[in-house]
Amino acid sequence: MNMISEVELKTWSPLIKDGLLKDKIRKILEDFSVRLMEHKHTDNGAFTGDAGISLYFAYMAVFFQNEVYRDKSIALIDSSLDSTVNPELHYTDTTGILWAFKHLVDIGIIEANIDEFMDDEMEMQIIDRSIADLKIGHYDYLYGGISPVPYLLERRNKKIISAKFPEIISALIASADRNENGISWQNKFLIPKDIKVDGKLFNLGIAHGIPAIIIILSELVKAGVKPDKTSMLLTESISWILNLKGKDSDPFLFATHHPKQGRYSRLAWCYGDLSIAITLLRAALNTGNDEWLNKAIEIGLHSAKRMEYTTTIILDTEFCHGSIGVAHIFNRFYHYTHKKEFKTAALFWYEQTLEIASKMGHFKMYKKLIDEKEKPDWHDTDSLLEGIAGIGLGLMAAISDVEPKWDKLLLLS
């Protein structure tokens, strides 16, 4: 039996201390930086654009103590902030940019008072658009209504929290689907083309589904926001998702959607067992719930045994659904639980990241998972979520003693 009192992140320490391996990663990071210095602007968002790359250069500046990297980080976030006045910019992109800016202030890259930069009107517009989406069931973390909540919680804007957060909770209650197993939320938007919908569909991944709601509900409980209602929603939604758990003898315990779609569930941040394991860990740490902690560790240990392609469906190195995201989540698990199985798994996936990179070249990324009978489609991308900025941040966390707090953006801390 594991206890919350035994789970503590005192300091962040590098898993990879070996000279040759560490030097190899440092060289890759330097190569990435040369590439990203010449990055051609595509968009300004934190997940897919310049704001995310600014986070990469911020941590490079801290790790290498390099002012050139710091200046590049500031230049990228400045251009991203300029875009927030564009009324056509989606509110989730605005939120990501503002989160990145605040994070750079928090870690000392930028000297600024964020309260002087921000105004209630902009944040009110963001939260109103968020609530409007939640009311129609569009709760997606990357692109929908739940996205601004972590940023606004970190901002501690009492006016918005007191006036608007009750509306968020009411919208979640009104849109919830209830049955004897608990509470859930239907997936009504951004349904992949290969998903067959016959009745209600529920998304089981952090990126677009119910796990993100669970993590954010646990943050609301921790912050004391309407604790009776948020605690009820949290408890009932975790009960619902745990009821979907498969047999321990199965290669994976949770499907990507409910009802189950397809014959596999990948090992990844975005979907699958590891996504749900880190969700339960975050909920447990935020609320002090030992039962959820033990479920998180149980599912995490089951995931740590999956190392073959047939059970992981890992082809590339990106953060979203590649090897570096898996390595980083296992690293997080190890730093919280100190269980050697998670350290072993993290090191395995860091090594797989380097092996894939050596075969394909540093910058080759897998575009999307398509039928294995077809020829894989490879392309280059610089972004945090699916490109070399995210790979670089993940590799840096393996060799640095600086806690990778940038992963708050991905709901991992």
C-alpha cells in the first residue's frame, strides 16, 4: 500500500549522468538550437508555434547559462504576445501564449509584472468563450473550453475565480452524462475520421478527453473552488473511468475511446494507459487520495512492462505520442514514487529516443499513424507538442537538475 505521505518531489535530479550518453544528448540539444534559431514562423501558439519554442530556449538558457538562448526565448514570446490583440486568434491559443509568458516570468527569464501586462477585460473574454464552449459540450483541453482554467488558476485572479469559475462548474454539471458507474462527458467535437460513432462516444485521453477534466477538477479541489461540487465531479468521474479498466493480463488496460475503437491503445501522453495513470497520479497528489495513488502506480507499472511496438505503437520521438513523451512521464512517476521500475522504463525510452533519432536523423518526425500496410509519411516540425522543441525539452529533463516545470502546460505537474 502506497501512501500520499510517502510521495514527495524534493528535488529534481538527472536520470542520465553517464558522460558519453549525456554528451550525446548535449550535442543533440545544440543541433536542435541551431535549427530552431532559424525557425520559420508558422503560428504563435504554445503547443504548435513560437510560444512553445520560447519555452525550449528558456530552459536551454538556464541549462547552458547562455544569454543568446535567453534573448531568443524573449524574442519569440514577444512576437507571440503581439498576436494576442488579433481578434481572430483562438482563445485557446491566447491562453497558451499567456501561460508561456507567465512561466518565463516565473522562472526568471523575463523581468516583468504580469498583472501590469494583463487586464481583466482580456481574461474575461477568454473565460466567457470558454464557458460558451463548455455549455455545448466542447471541453477539449487543446482546443476547447477546459483549456484556460489552469492558466487562470495560476493567475489567481480573484475576480474571475469568484465570478466565473462557478459558471464553469455549472456547465460541467449540466453537460455531464450520468449512469450507475459515475459521471462522464460525451465527445461531440473533433471526432477522428477513423472513429465509428453509433450513439454516445467518450474520449479517454488527456489531449482531447475526460482525463484533462479530471486533472483540472483536482486542481479546483486543491484551490478550494466550490469544493463540494468539484469534489463530487472528481470522485464520480474517476469512478466512471476506472470502471472501464480491462484485465491485468491484457496488453493494455484502457481503450482510447469508449465504446472501444480499434484493436490497440498506444502508450503515450495523449491517449492510453499512461495518460490515465498520470491523470490519477495528479488527482491523487492534488487531493491526498491514497486509493487513486495506488491505482495510478498499478496502471503505471503495467505500462512500464510494455516495450514492444506491438503493444506501444511508438514509431517516432515526439512528445504527444512518441518515445520522449513516454520517457518523460515515467521520469515524473519515478521522481514522485522513487520506484525503480519507473526509472528503468524512463531510461529505456530515453535510449529508444536516441536510437530512433540516430536511424532517422534528428529532425525526422512521424506525421501521423496510418495503416501499417501503407508507406509511413515522415516530415519535419519544430513545435513543442509534435516536434523538436518538445523532444529537446524532454531530453533536457533527463540530464538536468532543473525541474521541468514547463510540463505544467501538458498537465503533468
